[in-house]
Amino acid sequence: MRDRRAHSVLFGFDFQVNAAIVLMLENIKELSSLRLEGNEEDIELTLEGNRKILVQAKSVENASSDFSNVRANLKKALMTLSEGAQKVDAKQLIFITNSPNPFNDQYSRSIFWGPTRRPFSTLPSSAQEIVIGYLSTIAVPLDPQKFIVQVFPFETDDETERYKAVMQATNDFIGSLNANTSPGLGKKLLQVWHNNIFINGSKKDATIHLNKKNIIWPIIVLETDISRCEESFTEQFDAGVYDEVVHLYGKTIDSCCERVDFFARVLYDYNQFSCSKKPMDKCLEFVNCSWEDYKSEFAVPGIDNETLEALTKTVLYNVVRRRIIINKIKQGVNL
Amino acid sequence: MIFCSIHIKEGMAERTFNFSKGVNLIFSKENSKGKTTLLRFMLYSLGYSIPSTRKIKFDHCEVVAQIYCDGIGDMRLSRFHNDFIEVMVKSEKKTYILPDQLHELHSIIFGTENQNVLNNILGAIYADQEKGWTLLNRGTAIGSIRFNIEELIRGLSGCDCNDLICSEKQLERELGKYRQLFSVAKYRESIMAESGTLAADNYTVESAVAVSQLLIQQNALQSELKRIDKTLTDNKRIRHYVAEMKLMIQLPDGTTVPVTAENIVGLSDTIDFLVAKRKMISSDLRSVMHQLSGIQKEQHTEEEQLAFFKSESLLEVFDKKIAAVPIDAIAISKEIKRLEKTLKAIRKEISDKTKSDTGVTKSLYENMVKFATELGVGNSESIATSYLFTSNLKELSGAVLHKTVFAFRLAYIIEIEKHLGIKLPIILDSPSGKEVDQANIQLMVNILKRDFSDNQIIIASIFQYDFNSVNIIEINNRLIE
């Protein structure tokens, strides 16, 4: 028999991680680091200037039908947030949940459908009263003006359904980067965040602490993968040539893009190359004009001319492309 | 070519043996004193791969031989190790790797690059105590060194059969494999007949496939990780190097800026990039390894359960694996027949080509018959030309075989010397072995005295022989005393 308690702990932790991703994306420009306290259901976002956002994440497994615990969750969250607010000067105090009826209150229920973010002042009066009621029982209550109720759907064991709101937030974020990113990146990125970044290596301490770099660099790694490449570049080769070159010489191409002794030369030449076009178009023109200067580096015995040209161009293109993408993404997230 | 001297050093003990141009007798009153060992040391010093004798390990000794070659004069060969030999000719030193460069070395000593001849010189000039006196025209001279009359004749007559021999070897290899495959097929048939249920079960096959796929992924990830680590280290080294240089640059507006890792375009970014990539790949690797250990654990449990139910013996596991291999005994047997036919045809062609040069064969035959007649083992009427290539040794025995072998050997030597234009030493280990009486020995000695007076003759024996002048090398208790 499945251990129900263990299962709900896992569910709760999964919700906490995804809530953290949603909040992180909302604040990505100002974000400097992120902290998840597994045992306390705490999320703490540190923004530039050391300002904090304190969050309590409370999940309900059958969120759309079971409202029996939502008020207890709210009460507990208000207590913890109030305690937290005494320790640090928080900019916002957020209660985040997956319940579409977080106050178990028929008057406010309709406004929490789908992803919702409601500062205290915009809550229906019935909901405000419930909050005030709970705060009155706390010795040093939090400032209601900093309090925000946030809801996003997170339910069922089916991954697509469970993560649909997080997925949407991720895709919106990638779209906002304006980095000409390729389709499918959102899904892959969320996968990396789930599997690689938001996991806790140590068993004793349930805390996850991440800085902005930890979160953002995987996007760049994924997006600059040499197998993802613009058609405007690959269309100059016969069908399949680009894929074959990447398949056969992938390691060489990666190494050239990653070794400072090589890419510094290419970037210098690219910088000296005068062209008034947009970066990606300049990159294409640069590759076509300069590849012959570099081909001797790759002229190994047995390589035919067509492959040599494709390999050299692919290396140059990817060195410059990687530089452009890194700049765009870093600018987009203010890294 | 003659041996002038040989110096052997084993640990602290060492001894030099000097040889004369003519007849040398390595003599000891009793057996097992080291005569054979000394002869073998001499061959060892020429670079041959010679098996050690029981008392002395060649590999532990330092052997230096002085020889005189008709073509280039004095030569010093120093062999301190099995794997190489140092050769000094006219104060020029060269090292040869053995056995790879053995032919190169021997082409200098014997003055020919003809491999077919070089391969067979030892079998002609050296008669081993054991195998030597039964080696007529094909077989082992010593250790793994073989003698083959066809090869020798091809070498002497300049007949090129290399392509044919290559395809013969290739066919032999193939045939050997097919024969083994055939026996496996037969074995498979027999186990299939015994029980129809030996097919490997799907679970085992599937989980084995899953494991190998994961292993492939694991290898790829590990090698990528290694590559990233290396790049990361190299880049960090450059970063460090740049910082150490303490360079400054001046901008067009006159301001100066220190060159640091941070303001080199792309350097810090790439390091961050690699760190992130490394993290992602290690996490993939971790997940693959986790899956792998999961499957392996499952397999293990399965095996344990099976073991509890019925322990599978090694033989049963093997049978299952064999049963899973699709091989067809009939098809293999057809292929074997075809290969055998082709091989036979090729061998016939080689043999025909070898015997087609009548000059060398005739001369070999004539000399052999001459010596055989003199030794009383036959004459031109009782011995046909084809006897040179006989493979029937059973009809000869005892002293007759001994003398016939001697006649063949001398004929080979004459022919090789004619081809190379040099004189070869004749090395005989215990020519009085077997049941050969004094009269027969005298007949052999007479031939050597008369026809081979210009050759260096080295005999190891416990008997004395009737030569005009003999350089006696006596061994008392041990070779190196």
C-alpha cells in the first residue's frame, strides 16, 4: 500500500518548488537569490538591495473539491508570516496556494479562478474580514498592506495538468526575453529546473538555496546547444549536412565555442568586421566572409571539402551566436 | 659468417668463450653441464627467440657476441633483454626491437632481405639435440622457429607466392572459425533436441538491453563531463594567467583600464556557462546511474528468486545463451566444404609454383643424393626428386633418419650459401645421439672435413671427433663458473 503521508509530503514539496518558480519568474529582473525551507513551507526571495519577499506555500491535494483545511492553512500562514515580518523588513508577504477557494468563502470564491494575485486591498470585504479576524489573534501581526494572496492551479498526478500554470509562466518568461528562442525550450527548461536545480543534494538539511546564476545559466546552456540552430544559417547547406557535422564533430564544435584561446580570436575578428546589419545577420555575413581564414584549423586528413566548409562555418557561427544569445538573455534577466 | 666469441654474464658470474674459424667442440665429460645452453645462448645472441634451459633464464643474463659477417665485417651484438638487441658495427650503434625488427637485423647479418630465406636459415644450420635430428624438410627448428622447404625454395629461386600465401592464411583462419562455429551449431542442435524450452526468456533479454543502453549513455555523459572539466581547467588557467600579467590598456579617450578576467569578452561568461553545463550533465549522469543501479538491483532480486526456486548452473546459463544464437549447421557445413575446396586449390597452386623452378630443386636434390649415397642411405635410383618434399617420415628411423636429416641439412646449407654468397656456421648439438655408431659418425665427419672445410663448425658433445684441428671448449661443472 502506498504511504499516504509520504505522498502528501512529496506533493507539498513539489508545490513549494513550483510556487518558487512562479514567484521567481515574476521577480526575475530584481531577483538576486532564492531560498526554500522545506520543513517550514517557507520561500524567501531576496531582491537587489537586500529587500525580501516572504512566502508561505500551502497546498491541498484535491484542491478543487476539498476546502476543509484551507482556513487552517491561511491562519497558519498568517502566523508564520507575521513572525517572519518581525525579523526582516519584507517588501511583500505572500500566501500562495493551489486552492481555488482559499478562504472557503462563497463571496470571494469566484475571483480565484486560474492564476490569481490579489493584494490585501483588492480582496473582497468578506475575505478581508477573515484575514483581519485571524490577525487579531496574533500578538504582533503583519502589516495587511504588504499581504498578498496568490493562487495558481496545481492538481492531479498527470504532469501536463499539474504543471500547466507553471509551464505557462515559464513560456511567458522565455517569450519576454525576446532572444529569438526556439520552440520547446520552456518545457526543457522546466524539466531542468525540476530535475537539476531545485533538488536538494543533502538529506539532513531540507533547505535549497539558489542564486540568480544557478537559475538562469541553464537557459543559456539549453538555448546555445549546437543542435538548435537557426534555419537562416543551415539552409545554405544540403539537407542533413548540418546535422551530420554536429553529430560527427559535436565535441570539436563545443570545445571551440568553450575554449577561450579559440573563441577570443573569433570574437576579435567579429568585432573588427564591419557590417551595419542586425547582430544575427552580421553573424551570418561574418561567417561567410571569414570562414576560409579558419579552415586550416579543421583540415584534418580525410575530411572532404564540403564537410570542412560546413564544420568551419558551424564553429564560427556558433561561437558568435552563443555570444549574442548570452548577451540577450543576461540583459533580459538583468544578470 | 662466424662466431668469434660470446660473453655471458649471469648476476655476478660471467665467462667468455672464444671460437676458432674452423672446428669447435663444446665438450663436457658428463651430461647436463651446459653445452646445449651455450649453443642456445649463441642463437639467442643473434636475436632469435630461443627458449631458456632449465638452469639459466636467458632474460636474466647479459649476452654479448662478437661475430664476423662476410658482408660488413666485425659486429658486436649485445642482448641484455628479451625485447631488444644492440648492434655495434664499425663504431655505429643501433638498437633493434625484437621480434618486430628481427628481419631487419638478420638482413644485415646474412646480407639478404629475402624473408623466405631468412626464415629458414636457422633450420638449415642448426640441429637441435631433440627435434633437430628428426627435422627433415618441414617442422620446428627450435622453440617457435620453423623450417619449411617450400618456403626456402621459393626464397632461393625468387619465386613470389606472397599473394597466394596471404589468401591461404586468410582461408585457414576463416576455416578455423567456421569449424568452431560448426561445433557450436552442433552443440546447439543437441541442446535444442534435449529440451525445447531453452530459449532465453524475454525479461532477461530486455533488461540486458536496457542495461547496455544505459551504459552507453553513461559512457557518453562521462566523457562529456571529462571534456568540460578539461576546458574549464584550461580556461581558469588562462584567467589566472591574465590576472598575473597585470596588463593595462589605454582607451581612445585617454583613460586606462586594467585587463582582468572580467573585461575579457566572453571569458567569465564561458566559465559560468561551463559550470552550469557541468551541473546539468552531472545530474543527468546521476539519474542514469540511478536507473542503472535500479535495474541491476532488480536483476539481482530476480536472480535470487530464481536461485531460490532453482539454481541455474553455469552450464544451463551457457546453454540458454547458445540457444539464443541463430546459427544454421547446414549452411555452415556447406561453407566449410567450399572453403576447403578453395584452400586445396590454392595450396596446389603454391606447391606447383614452388616446384616449377627446377634449378634450385635439382641442385638441392643432387647434393642431397650425393651425401645420402656417401652415408649409405640411398642413391639416385632409390631416391626420387619428389622425396625432397616427402611428408612420410615414418618409414625412416634410427640411424637412417639421422643420416638422412644430415644429408638434407648439408644440401640446404650449400644452396643457401650459393644464394647469399657467404659461408654459414654449422651448429650441431649431440650429433652422436640416437643409436649412431662410430662408423656412421666418421662418415659424417668425413663429409664435413672435405666439403665444409671453410665453414665454422660448432659441435656440442660428450664425445671427441676426428678433425685435424679442434678448438675444444670444455665445460666442467657449470656453464658459467
